[in-house]
Amino acid sequence: AGHQRYLCSHCRKTWQLQFTYTASQPGTHQKIIDMAMNGVGCRATARIMG
């Protein structure tokens, strides 16, 4: 959505430094798992994550 993508000339993988959605950022999945393991509910997790 308008963010620059970078291409590795060796392996041809692409990545971007800015993300449109919070869920796409590195580490988000692990944060959600940690919250769930500590008893944080779905609504509270959504509120905290934005």
C-alpha cells in the first residue's frame, strides 16, 4: 500500500521496512502468544495491540 519493497539480488526474496498492518510486523505473533499464555483475553489483546 505505497511502501517501498526491497529485493535481495542474490536469493530474490523481497521485504519491506514499513508495514501497513500491525499484524504484519515482525514479532507480533509472538507477542500475542505471550499475552494468551499470561491469561490476557482476546478483547484486551486487541486493545493493547491497537
